[in-house]
Amino acid sequence: MADTTREAAVIGSAPNQLFIDGEWVDGSEGKKIDVLDPSTGDVLCQIADATPADGRRALDAAVKAQKDFAATSPRERADMLRRAFELLHERIDDLALIMTLEMGKPLAESRGEIVYAAEFFRHFSEEATRISGNYQTAPAGNARFIVTKQPVGPCILITPWNFPMAMGTRKLGPAIAAGCTSVIKPAAQTPLSMLALAAILKEAGVPDGVVNVVTTSNSGGVMEPLIRSGDARKISFTGSTEVGVRLLEQAAEKVLRSSMELGGNAPFLVFPDADLDEAVAGAMAAKMRNGGEACTAANRMYVHKDIIGEFGKRLSEKMGALVVGRGVEDATQVGPLIDAKQQGKVAELVDDAISQGATVLTGGSAPEGKGFFFTPTVLTDVPTSARVNKEEIFGPVAPLISFSSEAEAIELANNSEFGLISYVFTKDLQRAFRVSEAIESGMVGLNQGIVSNPAAPFGGMKSSGLGREGGSEGIEEFLETKYIGMPL
């Protein structure tokens, strides 16, 4: 049973202003943004709506703080991140409730995201003390090469609405560890988690001006002047490929270092020798994490023709049994989509597939009533011409398509502009390696439905982005390599 009194108290105590130079401030024009509860469509609260002038103030604060912060010791920066890691765990109940109310996911998933988000801070607190260079003798023997690493400088960080805490820590963790200041802009739909994170970082000892949070309904108008100014030296963005391309064009003017984690349309390959129970469990994890609203979601499920009938039967039974409702209710397993626009897009993709001959095994429509819900859906006999084969679904819809051979499966998987992640299910070890190496994606889930891990490099190929987040590679995105040559 939802505790509406506690919901109101937690939302009422959450920060709702801009965070600039260590201070909570209103936007210069006093405008506000409504934050909605996607399970009802009702307004949860209002937050500050930044203007371009507010964005400029935030970047000025980051630029001013950069020199001193870069001079802090790796251990100091590591201790800040470690303390923030601990605070995230201490506040997990309130943080999870905030996330569920603004984003919609079930409380259990929100708690899981807080744990996952905190792990980025712990991981990069350890990476901060391991930034290394090199010293070597020149081949001719008459000089020495010294290679060192330095922070790239002030950063612009832009995060999406679907993982509002984890996408923040995945960028802020390596930035702080490397000694970089930043201006971070969360999505207007889910800003409360990021604002709560800013308060935690301040409490953890991060100096004023090092992290600045700007919330705005005018993302392009506020962020583009900052990118084009050249005062920031790096941009890191997670979101759609369409927006990422525009940001790269803007960043090119001042040759900003760029990390782009963009769209995905993940193939999920099930070969005839796969363990079906394992494959179905993997499909549920890969498809239904975050209700399907994830760039890593399995969107194109290619199943061998000999087993697609049985696979579809088992998967539709699992999907059809999921409980849809408000994330704050104990029984809920699937929450709402983020807004009416996303709900409408999912419905369009399903209707398009059905109009082209797809069969609905379960679900297929939005339920009646308030909120932006969509029933977990399994489609079979989906033609390759359907839009779901080309467009990211971002919802609880699993389209099944049959294949006849390994070569055909690989060809189908690679027939996409995206290349973020793929999933392969087979008991054949040689096939596992052949297919994993042949698939054009930055990550492969081999007989597992979730591969994201703060200690591993996250990122894609083709239109799915540039650079990597997480792992030892993640901090390199925030470091410049400097070579010093010294004659003897």
C-alpha cells in the first residue's frame, strides 16, 4: 500500500533549485518546470527553469574552480567519491522513492539503480589513485620520454531520463576522479534524482563550483552557447542519436573532446541448441529492465525457426503474468512509460507491426485509465519491414522474428545503424565466439540478459556512439595525455 504522506514529505524535502557554485539558487527569470508523476499524469512538484544566462553562470563557476580542483590530490578526490558512495547507500530509501515518483519504475528497480549508481563512485574512487603515465628511453638512447595524464578541463555533461541517478554517477564519477569540474544537465522529466545527488556530493566534500546542476525546459537554448563557447573542454552526452549528432556538430567548432552514448536497437539471438529456460530468463532481463525503457533493451528477438513457437509461448506466459501499476505499490513489476509521447510511440510501433501481419501473443495495447502505461507485449511473425526492426522501441514490447542459419542470424543482427549491445544464447562454445566476434556491437551478452557493470567499458559502435563509460577506460575519457621529451 502506497504511503501518500511519506511520498509528499520526501518530494517536499527534495531540492528544487539550480545548484551553481555550491549554492542553491532560483533561475534568473523565476520560471518553473512541472515534474509529473508518469503513473498518474499529475504534477509532483515544480523546479527551477534555467535561462541561457543561468547556464553561463554555471559554466563560469566550473571554469573558476578548475585550476584548484585539478591540483587536489588523487586521494582527496577518491575520498570524496567514497563518501558519496556511502551516503547513497545511507539514503537509499528516500532516493529510491524520489526516483519511482518522477520516473515510474517499481521501487525494487529504483533501489537497484541506486546501488548500481553508487558503484560508479566506488569504482572511480579506486581509479582516481591509479592514474598513471610512462617513462622510457628513446630508441636512440639519447633522450627520455615522459608521458603523463592531466584532467581535460571543465566538462558539459548531459544525462537522460531513464536512469536518472546512474547516468549521473557514470559521468560525474570519472570527471571528479580525473580532476575535472562540470556543468551537468539532467532531463526535465526526471531532475529530482540529480538534484539530490548534487546535495550528496556537497555533503561528501566536493568543493564549490566543481559540480553545477542546471535544469531547464530549453535544453538547446541553454546548452548550445556553453558548448560553442569553448570554455568547456569536453562534452559527454547520453541520449538519442539524433540529438547526439547535433551536439557533435556544435562541439566540432571548438574541437571539444566528445563522449556519446547514443541509441540502440539490440538484437537477441537464440540458436536451436540454447537452453530455452535460460534464454527466456535472459529475454525477460534484457527486455523488461526499466520496463523496456533502456538503450540496452533487447528490441529485435531473432529465434531459430525450430524453436520460435516454444520460445514465444514461454516468453508470452512470463510477460503476460507481469503486474502493471504504480511503482510505489508492492505488487507492481512494470511501471508506466515516461510520458504520453513515449506511450504514443510504442503504440504506433505495435500497430505498425500488426498492420503488416504480426501476431499478438500477449498485450498489444495501452490499458484504460490514468497514467502512461502500456501492457507487456509479445509479437510473433513480425516482418522485417516493420518499424520495430529499425526504430528503438523504448517500451515493454518483444518482437519475435525467425531465422534459419547462423549466417542469416548474423546478417539480421548487423542490419542496423546501431551497434550498442547484442545478446547471444547458445550452448556451442565455438559458435558463441564466432557470433560474438561477427556481430557489430560494442558489447555482447553471452547467455546473459544484463551485462552493464561499472567495472566494465560501456559503449557502442556505428550510430550508437563514441567512447566508453565505466571500467578503466571510463576515466581516460576525462584525461589528456601529455608527452615530455628530455634530452640527456
